[in-house]
Amino acid sequence: MKFRNKIILVLMLTLSQPLYALDMKSIVAYPVPFNPEKTKLIVDNPAASFGAHKVLLSIFDVNGDMVLKKTLSAFPVYWNGRNGGGRLVKPGLYIIKIEIDDDNGDYGKKIIRILVDY
């Protein structure tokens, strides 16, 4: 019987600081349905600021195609209904994804669905 030498590699990942999830329940988008000809969509956090250093806003259409991606500094966030090329988006369902990171290792992600109507 022949035995082949096998090498088993064990990789352990350790974090110097634990990661904690931020409570994102207070982040809301209004008005719904949203009409960019009448008002701007407001994504608001009525609670105290997270003190985040990186807030990433991504907006997708119902097919999952990227409409807009922006790095932000604070709340509230205003969207004028325009895509990355400056054109008004078509009426329909859109998905807003907000990701927040800070220096403490805290993070948060929230998905909000909105209806754009003219």
C-alpha cells in the first residue's frame, strides 16, 4: 500500500477588535411614492449621527442595474431622481442600499425599496 503525503493547512482569522452592527432601523426614505418633478427624495436618520467616516449610497433599478452610487458624509441624503449620467430615472420600483462604516469597526447595511412615480 502506498500512502501519499498530505499537507493540511489550517488558517485562522483573528480580529483585533470585534465588529458590531449598527442599528439601522431609524433610517427611512420619504416621500413614497417619490416624484422627482415635485420634491427630492430624502433618506433620513432621525436618530443621532452615527459618526461614520464612510457612508455609501447605492441605488438600483428593479433589474438590479446600478442607477447611482455616491459616497456621502452625513444625513440627511437628498436624491433628485437622476442617475449617474444626470438623466431623470423612469417611473418604477427602485432599491436604495445604504452602507455605513466607522473607525470603531461598527458597520451597518440597510435596503429600502421606493416607488418613483410621475
